[in-house]
Amino acid sequence: MTTTDGAPFVVDVRALLGKPGAYQRLTLTGAAGPNVATAVVTVAEDEPVTAEVMLESVREGILVTGSARTTGDAVCSRCLDPVRIDLQADLQELYAWSLEEAEVDDLGEPGPHLDGENLNLRPPIRDGLILEMPLAPLCSTDCQGLCAQCGARLDDDPGHAHETSDPRWAALSALKADLLDEQAETPKEN
Ligand SMILES: [Zn+2]
Ligand SMILES: [Zn+2]
């Protein structure tokens, strides 16, 4: 196996160095680790992440393609129940042979590159999973949310309703009913 103990997503790529066209297929599973999260969705540090990748030696470096999947935790944005969210991210990243050969972005940060004979898959896995995290998770697409008056979860209580006992609301209801009656009685003018 070409993985380093304790760091399943750091891969020893010695076999691919200086061998254009050579490739390796790997399935790696390890704990998600810290900071795989947004303000809304969190992947627990010990949650398993599985990555299936192909590492391909090309002229400019090592091309990584594949996918990573795991499960995050969130609360439903309508009813606040806990929800588990399956996440699957596509990976496509070109690692330069060295820091010196890495492309530098507008902020002066070097792009992906090998660290000696090691290729660290954690950054693209983390970035890819974060991109897949929904902004407003739902427990189900038709979640009815909570009652605006008492906070009850409406999916648990489909017939949920409140009597309006406030006399002001009763007066308004009566007025509305009158208006609707009037509209119904007025003949249409064409
Ligand atoms: Zn919900
Ligand atoms: Zn209610």
C-alpha cells in the first residue's frame, strides 16, 4: 500500500515520479479531521471520508481525478430537526512537481504541488466537500416547518390549528367574510 500510516490522504507517489503516463488508482478511507464545515453543515472530525482517486503522471506534474464522499450533520432550516447530509465531491487537481513549479494565484499563494514524494489529498477533499454543502438543509423537500404561533413541528401534527379567540381578529374575519359575500353578489361588468 502506498499510504502513510496515520495520514491516509497523504500518498507516497514515488512510483509516478518521472514516468509520464504511469498511473495509480487508490481507494482511501480516513477520518475527516478538523474544519470540514460551513456555518450550516459540519462533518464530525471522526466521520469517515472515502476518496476514490486516479493519480496520473503527466508532463506538468500529477493529475488527480476522482471523488470523495462522507456525511455531514446539520439542522433542517424549516423545522430545526437534526439532519444527516450525504456529501459527494468531484476531485480534479493538478499537482506541480514542486513548490517552485507551482502556479501562484493573485494573492501570492502557491497552487497544489508535491511535497517531496508526497501528495496531500486533504485540501482538495475538504474544499470539494465544503462546496457541496447546502446553504439551507431540509429534512425532506416538503417539510412544513414550524407553526408560527406556537412553534410546533407541523409534520408531526398535520391537523394543527389555533382557535382565534382574540375579538379583534374575530371582527376582522367577519369583515372579510362580508367583503367576500359582497364581491360574490356584485354582477360582473364587462
Ligand atoms: Zn424539517
Ligand atoms: Zn401552533
